[in-house]
Amino acid sequence: MSIVALRNANPSLRIRDITDPALADYGRLLPPAPFAPLVDLADRITDIDPAGNRYVASLSELEADPRTDLLKARFGFAPFQVGYCNGPNSTLNALEWHKSAEIDIAVTDLVLLLGKRNDIGADGRYDSSKLDCFYLAKGTVLELLPEALHFSPCKALATGFKSIIALPAGTNQPLTSDDLAASRQASLALGDIEPSLLFMNNKWLIAHPERKALIERGAFPGITGENIAIKSV
């Protein structure tokens, strides 16, 4: 598909391509050619569940592929995990950030909604109108900067999206009740809301009030404004 078709389907949104200088606020592009066999592998061995997104933090088949060795230096040779996120999502719903880089590889065409951590207020609230919207064609490799706001990709195609996600090992693992209590205590002691927004290991998160499932799991409903939706083509 072309970005033109996606823009025509979403006339109220400014959908940027990866050549837009604004992308530098959120990450940097890596050359796609070395990762093409990894993209082909992920496309073959993973599928899209039409009922909802599926996130797998670590998939042995992807981690065993020799192309993942190219990522070692991006994580400073610290342990990292390679998995995938696939699904039919088309809506913002939430924003997360990590204290580390994340590498996203588009296995299909997809859309990312990206924002800046510094735009979250002291009260933990963020206006969704500040987000930038980027179209990533299949094969695009994007290294997100630490603390770049993001969440699940949105589908550009009616069939859904597929993506490879690489992060430091242990990211997105559940926190214990002691961890959560310590986070709340730190938030009170420091007068800083961010520790209380810790949702999973190395994952801070705020949700849109419409995303009831996340709020029921303890996410702070900090996103104000529209729950942005992308119309696929």
C-alpha cells in the first residue's frame, strides 16, 4: 500500500513518513536490508489473531536467528529479548515508555503514534493532540529512544499488523505486589507521580479513560483528548 492511500483514509490526521525530520525526536532508523530475512521469518511463523493483539516478549525462533546478533551492540551487549506484537489494533488506548531503547521492526505496514515523555504533566496527564503519527512500511527498522511514548502499533491494512519488538531482557514482565508497593512509596516520598505509573518491569504506562481493561488492571487514566483511531485501507 502507499502512504497516500492511508492519508486519504484519515484526512483529519497528519500521517508522517519516516523521512520526516520529526522522527528524530523519537528515534533513529537502522538499515532495513540486513534484517530482511528476520522479517521474512517473523512473517512465516507468527500470525494475527483477529480477536485481539498478541504480545510475546521472547520468541526462541526469532532470538536464534543470526540477524539478532546485529542488535547486540544496540543494547550494549547486555541481555535482551526479541519477540513480537501482532494484532488488529487501530486505536491509541494507552502510552508506555521505557528507560531504555526499544527496536521495532515492521513485519507488515503499520502506524505508530509517538510522543515525548516531557509532555506528561506533573499530574501524570498527557494531551493526545501532542502525538505524532508515523507510517512505517514493511521492513522499516526503528530504534526508539529511551522514554519515547508509544504503545501498540495500529494497523495500516485491514488484515492487521505484525511487528518484531526487541527490548532489554525482562521488560514487560509482571511486577510483584512488593514492587508495586515500593513504587507507590517512592512516589509519595519523592513527590513525583512517575514511580506510581510503573505498570510492569521497565514499563511505565498511562491509559486513555476509554481503555477500561487497562484501568481495571491498575493503569492511571492519564491521557486526555481523543482516543486516536487509524482507519486502515
